Amino acid sequence: MAIALPDVITNYFDADKSRNADAVSACFTATAVVKDEGQTYSGRDTIRRWKADSSQKYSYTAEPFAITAEGDQTVVTSHLTGDFPGSPVDLRYLFVLDNEKIAQLEIVP
């Protein structure tokens, strides 16, 4: 990656790139919440299913290219390309970290 990210966020994007839903869910706290495409996913098991389903539904690559801080959020902007409607697109990943884990993630255009 061209930018320096916190380790857990790097781990998230690496796990997503390898389509490893177990590794993605391991980046989150047990009570984490993910919001993506108008849906909310709570807890590691639900997050694991969300990532497994989205990885089967579409092929894509995500390349983070910017990072900023907004309050308690770490905002990573990433360029996504793939076989999903609207590709390519830049998405913002709004992370709230809790020590070495992700407590919240919202993915928005």
C-alpha cells in the first residue's frame, strides 16, 4: 500500500484482498458493527458472513490512497475496481478503533 495505515486497518485490507472472511472478522472486536450498502452487521460471526457473501457476489480490488482523522474516526479513502455496478468507485471507510481491533466500520461513497 502506498500510504501508512494502522496495523489493524492494513490487516483488514490484506484479508479483504485475499477473500479471507475469517481473517477479516478477526480484525474486529467481538461486538463490532459494520454498515455497508444500507445494511448493518453486528458481531464477528455476522461480519464474517457479510464479508464471505460480498466476496462471492463480486470480484473487486481495493487500493487505499488517503487517510485522515475525523473526530474518533480514521477515514481511509480507497479506489475500488471490479465487476460490481458503478465500478470503478472511490469509497470512504470510516473506522473506529478500540486498541488493536476495529470497533466500527462504515463504508460510504
